[in-house]
Amino acid sequence: MYKWLKKDFAYKVLAILLSLLLWFYVANVKNSVIEESVTTSVICTGLKNELVLSNKPEDVEIKIRGAHSIVEALTTADIKAYVDLSNAERGEDEYFINVVLPTGVEAVFTRPSSVKLRVDTVEVKNIPISVIIQGTAAEDYSSYEPVLEPSFIVVKGAGQLLDNLETALVTVNLNHARDNLVLNPPVTLLTKEGDSVSSEFDISPRNIQVFVPVAKPTDTKTVTIKPEIKGEPKEGLLIASVTLKPEAVKITGPNEILSEITQVSTAVIDITGIEEDYSTQIALVPPKGTNLLYQPTVQLVVKVEDAYVTKNITDIPLSVENLIEGYNYTVKPNSINIIIKGFKDEIENLDISTIKALVDVNELEVGTRSVEVKVDVPENIKIQKIDPSIVEVVISKEDEE
């Protein structure tokens, strides 16, 4: 063993020394304190629901210090910069940027250390949509006015930015089409300066359905739409209104046929027994020899209301029936109020003078008597309440006064 140690002894000692030096170097490097600059985005937190930012903070540079082993292992997710807006009010102000770092790491500086933000109230605006048509239909084909569904969008965002919006656009490329086009292009918002700012707002919906009729040129005519309805609502209800959207449609065909047509009917819709307002998409039935240029369906809305209504009638004078000569009759009170019920049109057209309120004094003796009130109303009108339903009748002989 001694011979083994003695052999190449100098080289062995040198190797050990080099190993120790390398170990000390690595240990020193891993535990040394270093500084490094990182760039990260700034998060805004705590803003009240009714407020919104008109501008966004730019990225911030943070110089950090820490042990080499810790700093080198950091990722962007470990370094957070945020602005607390829980006390923010409407207007422009300077806000301090807070930095959150892992244990063992400290911030040397933050550049910038604060950010200027504009806080505004959240507002909503309806904006009509314009269509830009690009390209052309195929040879010998024509495109017609596009139909949008919906025709406007709802934009939500900072009030000041909303005021600067100019228009909402969708773009459609005909691309040599030979048939009708149904597309769903995204909406682009433009400011008065022509800048696209769609990403700065909540837009509903973000895509619009665009229907572009494409056909060979032919005669066209716009006619009204007639709803075909059968059946009646549930008993006690009646149809208040029937509306169509759209109310007219454009048809194509030979001129001699179009000249005889004044309207297009819907398919028959059965509303038997409906208990509330009813809405549906219903197909159109083009007259023989014609075609629909636009959509084959329309929205039909049937609104219902109570068939019966009530009405309060006041101060109806009381008349006395079966008076006996030689007696005086005093009625207290001398008028009544009633509530009646009937079909709406009959109640609205009712002649109040046809309502008679009576007390029958037949066979009543002298004194104060309680008498039931009788009310005569036209046929089909029902009485719901008489107030008062019993009155006092004071009866006396004429020679006793």
C-alpha cells in the first residue's frame, strides 16, 4: 500500500487540490448574490364593477437581487407586479406598482415605480352595423342588399372611449358566388380617427350573421307578408296583436306574374290553447311562379291579453221601485259604486247610462229598513262587486211630517 501511495504521489496530491478548488468555486458561485433585470406585465386588481380602465399599464422593469441558485431558477410566473385599484375613483391618477417576489429575492428597483391610469365609468352603447362588400358575384350573377342578424351590436366599455367610436363594420367577400351567401364575419370597431379598437371593449355579439342574396338578374317586387293563423288562445284570453319581422319580403319572377301579386303568406301556424305570448320562426310560401329573394322564414310574434277586463264605476244614483202614494222614501246613501267585468271591447264601449241601480220598497212598512241593492247591466256584463250592497230606506207617511 505504501508503494501505491508513493507512486505518482505528486499527481495524486494535485488532483485532490484541484477537486477541492473546484468544489469551493462551485459552492461559492451557487451561494453568491447576483442581480438581474426582468420585465413583466402589470396586473390591475380591486377595481369596482361599475368602473373600467381607459388605458392599460405598460410592462415594468424590475431589478432583483438574491442567491445565484434562486435567481437562476426563477420564471416569469414567480415575479408579479400589480396595482391596487380598490380605492380608485373616476378620473386620472398616479398609482404605485407593488411587486411580489419569492422568499430570498428582493427588488433593487422598479422602473417605473408608478403608473398613470385613467379610470372611467362602465357604459353601454348600441351601434348599428355597416357592411363592406368586397369582390363580385360570378359572371351573369348579381348580389343584392345584405341582411344582418342582428343589425346592431351592444358595446360595453369606458364611457370616454365609447364616445370616440365612429362605426361598427363587417366585411363580406363575394368571391364570385353563384348562390346565396350566409356568413358570420367578426365585427370591427373603428374610432373617429379610423383606428381599430375591437379588443378594448366587450362586444355582443362579436360575430354577425350576414345573408347576401346572389342570383341571376330578374324582375323583383317587394310585397307585404300575411300571417296565416288558425285556432284561438286558451279560454279567457284573446289575440292582442300579431307582428312579423320583417313585415315585407322581396320576390323574383316574370313581370306578368309579379304584377298580380300583392302579398306573400306564411305557412299556417296553429295557436290553439296558447296561454302566453308566442314567438316562432315561420316559413314563407312564395306564390306559384316566383321565388323568395331573401330569407325563407320570418319571425312571428303573437301577443295575448285577458279577454275579460274589469272596470270601476262610481256614483251611480239609486232609484226606488214600487213607491206607494202617500209615503215618503229617503235612501241613505243615495248612490253606489260597482265593479263590472266583461269582454274588453264591450267594457270599453259600454254606455254608463244603461246601468240602473234600484231598491225595491214593495210591502215595506213605515220606519228605517235595510234594503238590498239591485243593479241591472247589459247582457254579457257581470257584476263583481256592489258597494254598498245594502242601503237604509227611511219610510214615513206624508201627514206625519
